[in-house]
Amino acid sequence: MKIGLFIPCFMNELYPDASMDTLTILENLGLDVVYPMEQTCCGQAQANTGCSHEASVLAKRFLKIFKDYDYVVAPSGSCVAMVRENYAQWLEGEEGFEHLKKNTYEITEFLHDIIKPENLKFSFSFPHKVSIHNSCHAHRELHMASMSEKNEPEFSKIKTILNLIEGIELLEPSRKDECCGFGGTFAVSEEAVSTAMGIDKVNDHINTGAKFITGVDMSCLMHMQGLIDRQKLPIKTLHIVQILAGGK
Amino acid sequence: MSSKKTILNSIKANKSQNPIELPETNIPHMHYEDKNEKFATMLASVGGNAIWLEDGDINAFVKEHYKDVTVITSTIENLTCKTKEANLAQTPHELEDVELAIIEGEFGVAENGAVWVKNPKNKYRALYFLAKQLLIVVKKDAIVDTMHEAYERVRFDKDGYGLFISGPSKTADIEQSLVIGAHGPTAACVLFV
Amino acid sequence: MGHPELAEKFIANDERMHWHDKALWFVRAKRDNASKSVDEWEKLRKVASQIKAHTLDKLDYYLEEFEKNATAKGLHVHWAKDAKEHNEIVLRLLLNNGAKKLVKSKSMLTEECHLNPYLEEHGIEVVDTDLGERIVQLRKEPPSHIVLPAIHLKKEDVGTTFEEFLGTKKGNSDPTYLTRAARAHLREKFLGADAAMTGVNFGIAETGGVVVCTNEGNADLGASLPKLHIASMGIEKIIPRLKDLAVFTRLLARSATGQPITSYTSHFHAPIIDGQMHIIIVDNGRSAIIGSKDFKSSLQCIRCGACINTCPIYRRSGGYSYGYTIPGPIGSTLGASKDLRANKTLPFACSLCASCSNVCPVQINLHQQLYKHRQSVVAQKLLGFQKHTILKIATWVMKYPLLMDISGKLARAIVPKLPRSIVYSKVNLWGKKRELPPFPKNSFKELYKQRKGK
């Protein structure tokens, strides 16, 4: 199985360590992982701002770069949701698109659905209280956990995977899937609401008593960490891959 | 062109050429082991109460439970506790002083504590809302599980007006604080006989 | 002012904003409990959505059926293509019947048509009888929510308003006391009214009647005292069959307030004795939306307000920040469909969290509609030159990996060396309340290449 590693543009530039952790996790499973050098960005910021033409240019580029891999795996729920839920408007009918759409996974989801929890072993412990951040696109578009809005059986792929790690104590904020207010360009175009939502969310995480906040989207975590750093709050964000790769 | 025509033409020009099918409404739905209990619980949750009257003596019940009430109307014939004949009023406005309206309900709905009320012989619908308190009399065992079954029993062939009443009138428009008794009755009791 | 500026004003009062957020979250939580008490909830949503979608697909047919059946039952049906015609019909009916005093129950449609000021200009006394609506009417404010019109007010605010207009005791803001005072005040209005207006929750094509759902009993009290009852109904309120109500009445109140059903679910198929009942069917831009594949389903809305209560933006920005009759996700999509230029910031007043689409009892894909409206904003060149240019440049850079790498490298080298006052200058909206992440020496790509080189 040949895996195309898809690293979100801003993670490539700003979070090389978490990106490397993603690669490490996959390689430790003995998988054949390639990072296609010509990749840049999936176009989500453009798409979410309504710049359809610009987004379509990047979507077409993305398809060309990634269409020949068995799986495309990324450490981001929202970038994966962009491919799976939003690319169709520009790529419907294009050669290789159906395959790409079906086989693009957020890494936790990939571990859960393709590798399967019973085949996973983590040889380290992470004896900390961790509050789960259910980022919206992973949560409601990729449906990685049951939604508070719906009448559906409880489940969480994130919790299932993290619970395989010894010593970890998983917690959830009182509003377990309320948006943190990042929202892409929303973070600046609606700065006041975005930061108000962010602070509320961070406080909800803090009130669990957790030491760390973890989630599958660095963008949400970056937004919350920015607020935490400014206000010097007693909690720290970690991308889920930073825990899964060995928990430093 | 008339506005009706304008609107209908606009709809015709815009609507889909492949309409989706109208689905069945009677989906598999909840059934309650004890419908009476569910009904009573739901009614209590919306500020009303349900009572099962073993002996069926409504007059005695009213005498006992509505001691200080003097202006009583009823859509049920031959109730001795009645003190005012609602249908004899010249206008519905004359029912403003009614303290207790005893009305008939056709059946209750367990899932929400509502009672279907039609009373074809009642002249003034205002009665249900002007009266200070409501006593809705329903036949014992006339309770359905859900609204699906309820609407199977509802018809509008002749009568013009009917409603589901679930508890007393209420509002939470001031700071989400529930206040029982908004514009309509401040109390609603469902009496099963 | 657009949504971001109005929202910022609301948020400036942190205590009030959090109070507002909690009040609405409380309603959302009640809705969650109610929806989870019904095993077949998700199935109900699906069926409700299908019924509404089907009806919209054959709306011309069902409207004519409705008119035919309503007329056969002695009701008078009128058609209004826009707000102006609607208001004129109402006024004409009132004048023809010598009616000067009108009691009105909640109807977002009449808000949309700005009926009250029109009637008042023509000498009609209009009294909104829903408690929340009466409160905002006395304060000369529009409703800030479609189900909870006065949700932006604290009980003390209501106390002050009632003290001024209803003569309640100074400083008494007990909700029960205030509600009783309003009851007495409005009872007089009901008894003295010449005509009543109600909205319509559902118009039944099969029977030719309308259904109105309320908790306070104000719609019924109004419609059962004066001889003239006028009901205003948007074209999208039609449902095909009486039994469809089983689905909608199970969903509506649970979604709206978490109640199992409204206190009153009234079915009107006739006027009161010696009275008249008129139904005004109103288009006002709706039929055009039917033609839009992306936005058609916004007409499925049953006005429960669940999307508004769950919206994390609405809860923190308040109803007035939207500047449209209906706030929140549903208002943002309807407003954008109606007048994109005037409402161009509304599709962006959304973090695309998708909570709205999942609480919606008729499965409207609200967040996707707002996403699509953004494309229209850009297509109609309403985005703003600066924002669009930045994204165009970024896209151009992203087409060339080398250029992207160089830009990244430069940023990572330069930004950490800049003085804080420059990095966190006014133009950096991110940095107003947030720190930027640390800028690392190497990108992942560089590390990956280095590793491969070894």
C-alpha cells in the first residue's frame, strides 16, 4: 500500500515537528509513505472565502499530485474534509477523483478505519489528563465522533485510538463539540467573535482539569494556543500526532 | 396579470422538473408500556396534571377540588356543578369571567401530554382561552402513543376548529423563566373518567 | 455596518455576551434532551425534509389545492406577490370592516413586510400580543430572535419597560409578576380588539386549513374574540396532508424550546360564529429561491429557531448584529438570497462548524448554503478588493512549489527578527488577542529532504 503524505501548507511551514510525527507514525507501521514534493495547499482558505476559481485551480493541482496513491493521509480533519466534501464541485467526473475522494483520510481516522485499533500497539505511556478537542470539520463532516446534535450512538474514533495508550486519561469539555471559532479566514474577518469563542472553548478545556488539549486540527489548536499564550493560561495544546508518535 | 397568476407562474418557472416523492408519514415509532403513566409524566412536565377518576363523578370532583370557584361552564351536558351556560352568551367576550371551563377532550397523546379538543357543540372557542382554569374530561383509556396515531383520528370534514392542548398556557419570554399562565388558562387538569 | 462590527459592539460587554450565550445554550440543551427522548428522531427529520422538498417541487399544485379547499370551507384566500401588496390587503380588510384596533400574534412574515409601521401610519392601533413581542414593541425594538423575541433583554430591562408603559412597581423584575401585569394589560387589548392577525405554521393543502402553534394562547385568544381573523402565510408554509402534521408537530416544539409540543396546536378551518377568516398567501421573493438548486431547501424552514440557538456566533453576537429580520444561520441564507449586496457579510458570519445543519429538524444544509453564498459574494465582486487580492496572490504562489518554499523560508527568517511592535501592529488582526505561533528554522519539507539525503 502506497501512501501519499499530505501536509497542510501552514503545518509544513510552522509545525515541522508535528508534520514529522505524522510521517513517523505511518512509517513505524511499516507503511510505504511518500511526501510528494510539489504539493502546496488544498485551497481551503480560498474555498471558504468564496474564491471558487482560485480554489478550483488548487483542487485540480492537488488531484494531479495525489491521484496515484492508494491512500492519502493528512494530519488535518479540515483539509481532508475539503478534499472529500468540497472538491466535487470542481472535480466531479475528473479521472482519479472518485478514488482520491474515497481514499483520503485524516491520520487518526486512517488508523481507526484502515489499520484498525486491534493492529495498533503503542509502546509508551502518556500519564496525563488530556481534553479532547473535537474540531468541527473532522467531527461533523468526517463524522469522526458522535455529534451532540444528533440522536445517534456514542462513539469517538479519536478516543478509541488514544485509549490504546497506557496511562492516558481522556476528558471532554462540557460543550464537547462547540466550535472554537478558528474557522479559517473567519479568525480574522470576524476577529471579535472568533476570539470570544476561542477563549470560551479554552476555558471549557481548562475546567476539565486537563494538562493538555489535543485534536486532529492544528489550525484550531494554533488559534487556541495563541489565546493561551497571550493570556498565559495553564493548559497546552498538542496535535494528536504529537501524542501518538511517542508523547514527549 | 393577477398576483395569484404571477406567483404561480414564477413557481412553475422555477420549480424542479423531477419532483421527489411524497414519503409515508407513519414511520415506526415509540410505544409506551404504560401509556397512562407516560401521559401523566409528560403533562406534569408542561405544568398540567392528569387524574383518573375511579367513580366517574365529575360533580363531586369539582366540588372537592375547585372549592372557591363560582363561575363554572361546561360543554358536558347535565353537570350540576355548572353555574354558567357558555352557549347562551351573546358574544364570546361575556365569557371573560369564567373561572373554570369543563370541556370534553377526545383523546390524549402519551408522548406529549396533549389532548385533542374539538367540542362541535361548543359555540365559542374563546372559552378555552378566556377561562381561568381548564378541566378537560377524557374517556378512560383514550390515549394514543404518538402524534402519528393522533392524526389518524383527526378529521376536518365538517367542523372548522380543533386543537391539541398540552397543559396550561405558558411563557418563558422573560429571561427564559417559565411562567405558567400567560394569556390563557393558568391551570389545566385532564380528568380521565 | 456589517456583522463583524456589530458583533464586536455586542461582545464589548463581556458579561452580557456570556449571559446571552448561556441563555441560548440552555435552550439548545433542552432541545438536545427532547430530541434524544424520541428514538426515531433522525428518521423524523428525514421524512420532514422529504415532505417539504416534495411540496416545494409541486408548490403551484398544492397552493391551488389549498385555495380550493379553503374557499370551499368559507375562508377567503388572497395572494400577495410582495410585502407592499400584503400590507395593502391587510389594511383594506381592516378598513372594509371598520376595524381600528388590531391584536397580532407572532408572525415573522409581518415583520419581514414591516406591517406594523405601515398600519400605524394609516391610523390602526397594532398590539403585538406575544409577551416577548409586546416587550420589544413597547421598547420600539425589532425581535432579536424568531422564537424568543426578547432574549437579548434581562428581566430588569423588562421591569423598567413595564414600569414606564404598564405602571408596574419600580424595581420589581420578577418574571411572574411582570407576566401577570402583561396578561392583565393584554387581556384588555384582546377584549377591545376589532380584528386579529396571526401567522401560520402550516397550511394544509388537503383540508384547506391553517395550523398555528403557540404556548401563550395569544393567537387563539385573538382569533376567537373579534369577528375578523387575518392569517398571513408565506407560500412555503404549505404541507400536502393533514397527517403530515404528525411529523412536524413532533419536531417543531422539541427543536424550538425542548417542549414535547406547544401548549396549543390550533387547526383553523372556519371563522368564529358570524366572523370572517382571511388567509393571505405571500411570495415576497420566495418563488425565486425555488429556482436555486443551492438554496431551495432554505424554504423548508419551519421557523423553530434551533439553528439560531446552536449557532456559536449568534449566541455571542446577538440578533441585531445580523441586521436582517431573521438572524442566525437561516436568516443569513435567506437574507443573502433576498439581497446579497445588503447582506454581504452574513454568509461570513459563520465558522462553518455545521452544528446548524445537524440540529435542523428539516435537514436544511445551512452551513453549506452559507458556503455557497460566499461564492456569490465573490462572483458579484462584493468581497472587498484587499481580501480577494491577497487570496489571488496566495493562490498564484501556491501554484509554484519553489515560490511557496522561498516565501515560507523568508517569512520564517524575517518575522522572528522583527520588533514586536511591527509584528503585532494594528493590521495584524490575528495578533489583537492571540500570539502567533513560533516560527521554526526549517519547514517540514526541508527536514524531509535532509532526512532523505542522509
